[in-house]
Amino acid sequence: EGTYDFGRIERKWQAYWEEHKCFRATDCDVSKPKYYVLDMFPYPSGQGLHVGHPEGYTATDIVARYKRMKGFNVLHPFGWDAFGLPAEQHAIATGTHPEETTNKNIANMKRQTKALGFSYDWDREVATTDPEYYQWTQWIVLKLFNSYFDEELQKARPIEELPVPDGLSDQDRRRYIDDRRLAYQSSVPVNWCPALGTVLANEEVVGGVSERGGHPVIRKPMRQWMLRITKYAERLLDDLKEVDWSESIKKLQVDWIGRSVGAEVCFRIDGYEDNIWVFTTRPDTLFGATYMVMAPEHPLVGTIVTEAQKQAVEAYCEAAARKSDLDRTDLAKDKTGVFTGAHAINPVNNERIPIWISDYVLISYGTGAIMAVPAHDDRDFEFATKFELPIVQVVQPPSTEDAERVARGELCFTGDGTAIHSGPFDGLATPEFKEAITAWLAERGLGKKAINYKLRDWLFSRQRYWGEPFPIVHLADGTVTGISESELPLRLPDLDDYKPLGTAEPPLAKATDWVNVTLPDGSTARRETNTMPQWAGSCWYYLRYLDPRNSERGWDPEKEKYWMPVDLYVGGAEHAVLHLLYSRFWHKFLYDLGYVSTKEPFKKLVNQGMILGEDGQKMSKSRGNVVNPDQVVTDYGADSMRLYEMFMGPLEAMKPWSMNGVQGVHRFLQKTWRLIVDEETGRLSSCIQDAPADEETLRLLHQTIKKVGDDVESFGFNTAISAMMILVNHLGRLQVRPKSVLESLVLVLAPFAPHVAEELWQRLGHANSLAHEPWPSYDTGLIQEKQIELAVQVNGKIKDRIVVAAEADEDAIKAEALRCDKVVEALAGKTPRKVIVIKSRLVNVVV
Ligand code: ANZ
């Protein structure tokens, strides 16, 4: 009874919380402010939790518990991002249904998660693989299919409202509409691995072969489903203004969207009617365009290639088809290319310039062709040097040094400067020239201002079994249609075996009974056999948590209005780009249709840093440095585990694991325990009295309350724990421990180490859980320390004065003194020989 028996205590309080539903969030309770705190939900892997999971979960749990004590109505839910490849691969290997594997993994990870005592409202648990859940994923995709993007309004509208030109044939009308749906089919090059009989994601292809097995992978056009995320590019950029995210994550999103402003310019092809349009961000360099380059897939290649060059061009284009975009645009790669034999006319000076083909120009960006300006573009420079094409300088760099290096041919200058060799435009600065030449081209119908995005439409189909089926059927005439909402969920059919067919057909094609359907009018149709990518379910799960058991709609609008947006979202930086971009896109789409009330889903976002092994390396099985969270919980308890993960360092930093560190925080909890409980008797320690606290203890307590609260608000959990350690050490030295001080200590400790805090709270005489106990307040007046002023000397001469706490120790005073600007200046980079502190009078720095 007397010792800190963490195992028993933790089981006891977890059972108590569950039984009393202590963390149930009350919908639409307007008597309190709401707070929605969300974790990126995990994939239920066979490996179970790793120590990286509880890092984020503990951080959000501390915030959730703290906010409850501050009087907020807190929504803190949990669930499972449960579709995905590993369960399917296991099914292929063993014949076990992926659902069985998934449920087993969920059960195990749920046990592990519960053992850490997180204050989730488990009644709201969701799994993306549950038909009750994916019904609404399908519903959103159906809405995307049945919507178009109105350019004028810059928002999505139902497809029925699409203005269709008069006089179209039925077929053309259908095509016109289909071309504008936000979910549409397109033939796009995918990574096809003939040996594995499947399409691979870019990350699964390394150096042209499959990551698994090393089989050749080719780029092959295949019919795929796409989502028109590009229509939202501008809003996805603009609305970053509305969110409280770190600049670095915003930048990742900005770079991924990749907006670039420039011009499209028209070049005549000598001897042909056709023109080549190029996209350039540097129309001011037109006079320096000495050749052109088309992507191998450019539709005009076949037209303009001369007989003499035909064979070489065809061979080149075939080879290019085998490379990925990433390989092709790799700056480090040697440039390759082939001459078409044809020439274009530069519109500004009528020069005849050769047209080449090279794979460094991508068909999927801009217009798929470029004007090459080797003097001012690195890739063009490299290419021109290799193939001995002319280089004409048209921008004079502002610095003479750069100018000289350019003149000597040592530098390809890509910056802004002043126009030269540009006829009537000579002397213009780059930005003005851009404006002027764009206007000049526009007047002559030879060009126009253009904005391009790196962002591509989202390839939204996978040739897999374990994903959401599309709510789409293919009609006999080759067109497609959405199934009716009343048919949702469209359940995945069971298969006898999960092996890929070895053709491009997805595994669902095997479920013939499921695939072939008869429509209400008696005609037959085939279901779509692709499934959705794993991203789909995670795009909107934060909305399902608001109303997880609603069978009538995805979520109730009143609940949505009450809870949204998510106030705090925490997860790994690996999701900083795609998951966030995809869910922001769906959210904006739902906003356009009036299903959500906020423009952005996640107000505040924090990325946790990676936890490394004790050796400072990434944890991995092969390195043998993986820490098993279950073992830590068994040996030291969940509270120690939680506390340690928060004490390791700043949440966002990368940091190595240390078992010594775990023992350190465990000793702190032991010490806290002994402040209150007499280990011999199991009763309250006899040092505890109802006496008032002395001035120093009171000041330290109030400082700690303030510091912990402030730190929780700013995610400085490690420094909050340090502050509690200082207070505990102080209290340990007292002969008489005022009960009120201990109670406040237990309350501030509670969000971090909730089990031991509950137990101590109970032993201090409280009948109820402290989960909703008010957060202790502090008195600013009591916090003020007495301060003293010290003179700071360097070699005996007074340079400055500093103000420090009366109790500050020597090290703190020295550090403060060495921070003074004047001292830094006087030291001029030298290390002081000695720093002497004469208590309460002065500091002398000896150099
Ligand atoms: C002429 C030029 C001169 C260019 C110069 C740059 C510097 P971002 O910023 O990425 O949009 N480009 C255009 N389309 C391309 C394609 N499909 N594949 C490869 N490169 C392409 O870059 C736009 C620039 O990338 C364009 O501006 C074009 O080269 C090239 F001194 O045009 B520039």
C-alpha cells in the first residue's frame, strides 16, 4: 500500500476513467468554450505502437487535460487509418482476409494506447475500413464526381448547374460535362511493373526497378481516376494566411503548390502552319533564346521531325518513356537530347533557331516546350555547352564581379539585372522588361501573361483490393455514372484469393458477381474496380469524430458548427505536405457546397520531432535499436513513459532515446509520491500539515503554476517538467509540507502524469477524479522575486549593469553578465580567463 505501485495505480485509474466516462465530450454545450484537439490517427500496423506515437499523443493529451481543467469542453478523439498495403500483402501471402489482420492490429494497438492513459473519448472511435465510415468517404467522392468548378465564382458547384453550350449532340454534351467533373478519368502514365503485375507508387520505384524484388518498371499510360485539386491551387495558397502553422510547414505547402508567374510565348515553326507555345518565367530573356526544346511526348514531335532525324528521335522518345519525372529533372543528371531537324522563328528578332527534343523538358508542366536561354538558365547552359549551341548574354548582372565572370564564360547568371543585346529594350531592369515585353507580345497576339502551378491533379485510384470501392459504374456505351446515395455504403466484396491478376486489371475484377450490375432500367453495367488511395479516409476523419454514429449523414451541421475548426492538430512532419494538402482540398470543396462552415480545417498545427535510438540513429529493426513502449510501461509505468517523452526536449526537435532519462523521470515521480505518502505505513506523510506556506515556498509554487500553464500553452512541455522538479526538490527539503501546496502540485502534474496524480489526489482526501478540477490560479504579486542590481566589470572597468533575482546562483549571474552587449563587445570573441562574482555587488570578467 505504501510504495509507488505504478502498475496497480495505472490499471485502477484507467478503469475508473472508462467506467465514469470522464472524457466524454458533450456536443453543442454552449455553457463552455470548446476545444478540439486532434492527433493524426495511426495506421494499425502489425508492429504495434512505436515510441514515436506516444510522443504526439502525450503532447495532445496534456493539452486536452489542461484545457478541461481550464473549463473547456474538450473534444479529444482517436481512430484508425486502416486501409493500406501491408494488410493486403499479408492477405496475398497467407490468404487471411485483410479485415481480419486489420482488426487484430487495431485491437493490439488499442490495448497499447489505452495502457498509456490518454484521455480520449473512446465512444467516438472510428476506423476508415468500417463500412459505416467509408460510406461517407464514398459520399464525398460521389459529390466530387457530381460537381464542377466555377471559374468565375472560384468555387465548386453541383454539376446540374454547369452551363452547357447549346446545340451539342447527346454524346458531346456528356463529354463536355464529364470533362468538367471534379473527379474524372484520364489516361496518365503510371509506374507499371510487369513482373509484379501491379502499378507502383513513385516511392516504390528506385532507380527504375521495383523496391521489392528489383523488377523493371516502365511508365505506361493507364486509365485512372483524378481529382481536380489544381482548381484549388490559388485558395490553398491564399488561405495559408488564416492558419497558425509554422513558417517551415507553410513553405513546404507553398513550394509543393509551386506557383510561378510568367508568360506564354508563341514561336512560328519554319515551313509549317503550326506554332509552338512555351511557358517562361523570363520573357525578358527572349533575345537570348538560341534554340528550343520540346518534351519527347510533345504532340508536334511527329509532325516536324525531318526524315534524316526520324530514327534518332524515335529511339530517344522510347528511352525517355522508361524514365520517371524525378530522374528526368534531376539537375545532377547528364543532359541528353536530339535535334528534330526543324527550326522555329524567334518572334522578337526573327532569328531561325533549331528545335531539339530533350527529356529535361516535361510534357506535364507549362506547355511541354521551352525557349532555351543558355546564358541565363543552368539547365539550358549545360545543354548548350554539351551540344555546342550558341550562348547569347542578354542580362547584365548588377555586380561587376558577376559581370566579369559571365564575360569569361565562367558563370551562367540567372538573377535579375539590366537588359543588353535586346534591341529597343536595352537598359530596362528585369522586372520592367518582363512587363514591357509581355505587353508587346500581347499586342501582337504572340503571347500572354500566364500562371503555372507545380501542383498536379491528384491521381486518386489504385489497383488494389484493400481500399474504398468507387461509387461509380461504367455503362455499356463507355460512359460512367455515379451510383445513388441510397446504395451507400458500397461494400468491398470478399475474394477467394488476393493475388493480383497479373494484368493491369485490379483484383476487384475477380469479383464478377459484384462487378456486373443490372441497372433499374434493365441495362447492364460494370462497377469501377479501382479502389481509392489510403489518403482518402484521412482527408475528412476529423469531421466524422464530430458525429461518429450518425447513419443519416456524415456529420450533423449543428455539431460541425459547434466543434470546428480543429483547434490543435499534432502529428509527424512526414505528413506536412500531402495529407494536409489533400484534406485542406476536401475541406474547401465541402465548404463550397455548404457542408462545413470554416475555410480551413486545422487552426493550429504542430509537428513532433522524430525520436531516435539511444545511438542517435533512426530506430529500425535492422539496427536493433528499437525501444518497445510496452516494455517501458511494464518496467516504469505509463506516467514515466509519458513524462519522459515530454522531458526529452522540445516537442518539435529530433532527439535520441535514453533509458537513463526514463529512470530519471521515474525517480522524480517516486520523490513526488514520497512527499505525500509514507511508504512504511501507506498513510499520508506526517510532514503534511494544514499550515500556511512560507514566503519562498509560496513564491515557488505560484511561479510553477504560471510556468507550467504558460509552457503547456506554448508546447514547452520539457521546461514545464523542469519547473515541477524544482518545486518537488524544494518541498522535499521542508520539514512541514503545507497540504494546499501539495494539492496544487498534484493538479499541475495531472496532465503530464495523470494516474499518479489521481491517486495522490485521492489520498489527499478527495472523493472525485481531478479531471475536471479547476486549474490552480496564481497570484502575480506573489511571483515577483526580489531583484538586485549588479555592476559588470571587464578587467576591473565598469561596462554595464544587470538585474537578477536575489536568489540567483553564481552560474546564472555569470551567464547573465556574459550576455551583456557591452561585455560581448569588450571580449571580441575571446573566452574570459575568469569570471568573479561578488555576491550582491558586482561581476568582474577577467580577460
Ligand atoms: C526561358 C528561361 C530563361 C527560363 C531563363 C528560365 C530562365 P518554374 O519557376 O519552375 O515555373 N520550363 C518551362 N516549362 C518547362 C517544362 N515543361 N519542363 C522543364 N522546364 C520548363 O520555371 C519555369 C521555367 O522553367 C521556364 O522559364 C522555362 O525556362 C522552364 F533565363 O524559359 B524559362
